[in-house]
Amino acid sequence: MSRKAKLSSFIFVLILILASTFITLPYYVTKPGMAEELDPVVKVDGGYHSKGEFMLTTVRMGKANIYSYLIAKASKYQELYPAKEILSDNETDQEYNFRQLNMMEGSKESAMEVAYKNAGKPFKSIFKGIYVMHVEEKMPAADILQSGDRIVKLDGTAFQSSKDFIHYLSGKKAGDQVEITFERGSSHYTKKVKLAELPGEKGRAGIGITLIDDRDVKTEPKVSIDSEKIGGPSAGLMFSLEIYDQLNKTDMTKGYKIAGTGEIFPDGTVGPIGGIQQKIVAADKTGAEIFFAPNEKGIKGSNYREALKAAKDIKTSMKIVPVDSFSDAVKYLEHLKGK
């Protein structure tokens, strides 16, 4: 092969490699993220400090290109998901990110409520409105609302939850008209919109939006959580434990590095999350000694059982602890021998 031909071949291969990094596929790749100490993230005014650490765990996710797709196929703890399994129907990446960040806000508020309730400290949950997470194409709301709008009133009534909003609309039929008052940034609007039959739900009318409640939890002492750009609800359990720990003189960590995951609900229930095996890998790499995993009441295929499989596979000495509630985690820590 001539020198010119070799150079041409090299350039061709280089172009293919570069193209593979820019051409995206209809898939998302997830991989182990990090285990981050919560002490610098969660701040309770006048809070106590512990010798050990509570840590949240994350999963990294991004759109797949040809290169990352092939690597994920060959990697045990990287997963590929079709875009339709990640995004709701006609949901944009911007709407998805907004949804994830609002879920994070919801998890922080629930974590505060659970921690303060269990610590016997005063708090108040204030309902501020309903956020629009997603607007369905070709539905009535598409010409009026957009992701991020905050609905204040419907037909002059201020509802106390998205559930009440949906219940109100359930009594109406396609063709009926409602008046929506909403905020977009610093602007205030009131618009009229007709209801239409919801796609795939014969006989049920709506305007074609997905909602999430906007709450503000006021606490005494005050608490702040700087979660930056981390999205989703999965840090809820660990937030609640870190807040509770800072509210108590007793060192709940007993000197251990404690990671974990799980959505937290206002009643203290711990819900399952995605990517549990990848979070086990992330926690182990960071040196965690204990990991709280949602037990889902011990059902087959639960987060806890999947976590055990990963822990065994990577041969970690990290203790995997099943929890169904905030109190389960607290009881485990209360009986844990200090280092």
C-alpha cells in the first residue's frame, strides 16, 4: 500500500471514530456514578457533627453514541435503555431534566419532613402550587402551557395538590372549557382552554399535561440542601438520615461510612429506585462500609436482592442492609456497635 493510500485509510478511520462520538442513537447509557458525602451538602443550623459519614449514591446517564453503545454492550455494570423507556411520550430532554430536578426537590422536602417529625422538631409544609412537567403534543395545553409553568388556579380555585386538580377535571368531558391561571417566570397569565379526550384513555378528558406538586417545608432550626444538578428522588432516604443525625447529639454513624439509596415518602416509607447494582459499585469504590437498600417487603427482584447479587459479584465487604422505612434504618444504626 502506498504512503498516500495509508494516509487516506488513516484519515478515513479517524473520521469514523470522530463520527461515532457525535452520532447519537435512540438509547441512553447508565453507569456507576459516585458516592458523595452529605455533611458538606446538608446544613442544619447549629447541627451536630459525626465521626462517620452518610453518603448518597448516583448513577451517571447520557445519550448513547456508537462508541458508548459498544462499550455498554461489553460492560457488566453499564446498562442500555431505549429512549422510550426513559422519556415519557413526546417528552423532550429539557422536560425530562426538569422532571428529575423537581423530583429531587420533592425528595428533599419529604426528607426534611420525616427527619424533623422523628426528631420531634417543629416544621410546616406549605403548598405553593402545581408545576407542569410535560405538555402533550396536539393536546389543548400545547398552545398555552410549557414545562416549568406553575399553575396557581383552575376556574378561580386554588387546589392543594395535583391530585385535587386531576379530580376536578375528571368531572368534565371533552369540549368543556376551563380557565387556567399560571405563572411563567415573573409573568402571570390567565387563559381559557377546552378539554379533549386523552390519548389512549377513551371517555376521559383533560388538557394534556403531567404535573408535580410544589411544596415548601419550613423548619426550625433551618436546614439547607445543596444538591446542585443531581436529579431524581433516590437520595431521599440518605438526606433524611443526614438531617436527623445533625439534629441529634448522638452520633448515628458510629464512625462508619454509610451509603444507601431509596425514595422517601412523608410517612417515612422507603421506595425502590433504579440502578441499584450500579450504586453498589459506586459505593464500594468510595469505601462505604454499610449500604441501605430498599427492601420492598422482600419481594422477588427487590432492590435489596439485586444489591446482594452485585455485592457478591464484586466481592465487597460492604454490609447490605434491607430497609422498608426510615425507622428501619434508624433502628439498625441504634443497635450498631461503634468503631
